[in-house]
Amino acid sequence: MATLIPSITTCKFDTPGERRFARLLEAKLEDDYLCWFNVPIGQARLHPDFIILHPQRGIARSSSSTSPTPLSCRPQPDYDRGIFPI
């Protein structure tokens, strides 16, 4: 069962579909998935409905108007600071 942050009981969903999707994510994804609901992302403070993270498979976002898609940004290597591409 995936971990939803914040938990379903404390989320304020805008639509019944968001609640159903959150329950589906929590029930169907494996234990090592983390899912965030309605968190601000980036400098523009955009709020996708869900951010879904898996340690090996990567990160995806989902909004009610779109299907889940991989995020296009990847960290750039900075070898002086010890940041290496995966």
C-alpha cells in the first residue's frame, strides 16, 4: 500500500474523483511509493493534484485534467558538490 501525504483523512479534495484516485493509489501501488496531494511545486508554485514517487521508477505528476505523466526536469550533475546523475 502506497503512502499518501497528507493522509486521506486530512486531505481536502476538490472533487469526488480526486478522493477516488487517492484511494486507488493508496490501495494499488506498492509499499515503496510515496504520493503527495496538492503540494506547491517549483518557483511558480504550481499545484498538480498528485505527485507520485518511486525510488527506482522515478517521479510522475497527475492533475484532474491530465493523465499521470513523468516530470521533464532532471537534476543537472554538479560534481563539485557531489551531485551525480542517476
